[in-house]
Amino acid sequence: MNVTSRTVDKFVVRLPDGMRDRINLVARTNHRSMNSEILERLGRTLIEDATGILNVEYMEQLSNRCKELEAQLEALRKQPSLDVLTRALQQVTSRCEELEDRASGAMLKVAHG
């Protein structure tokens, strides 16, 4: 079956004032039609959304693993003469806090879209 402008799905979108002109300018800069520009950008955001969700899940897994390692190092730190492990624990704790902050920020970003 041939795909023509009469056979593809159509959807009417109401654009806020000025957006049509902005899309037109960007489309011309990219040597695309406005329709192609809109489809390109929409497709890209759908991929970014999916990737963002995977990144949040990955960061949560990293954060959980950091917490596990932190607990293990804390138990080892209680043994005598373990200055190296104490420093390692401090580094892991710091890194876990960074990851938790990044994961929280990423989740908020995805949730608020």
C-alpha cells in the first residue's frame, strides 16, 4: 500500500502564539519541513524520556549498592587498625550521597517532565 498524505494518521495541534514561527525558523535552519522538524523533535523526546527512566533506575541500583558497601565497610571499620578502611568508608559515603542527590534530581525531572 502506498503511503500518501491522505493515508497517514493526522492530528491537529493548537500551537501557542509565536511557536509556529519558531518551529518554521528551526525547520528551515535544519533544511526540513515543519512537519519533519516536529516529528524529529517528538521522536527524540520519546527516546530521551525512556532513557531518563532507565538512568533513574540505574542510579537507584547504584545508590542501593553504595549503601550495602557502606554498611559492610562500617562493620569492618570497627576492627582495630583499619585506617585505610575508614578513609574508604568516608569516600564511599560521600559518593553514595552524591548519587542519591543525582537520583533524586533525575526522578524529579522525569516526574515533572
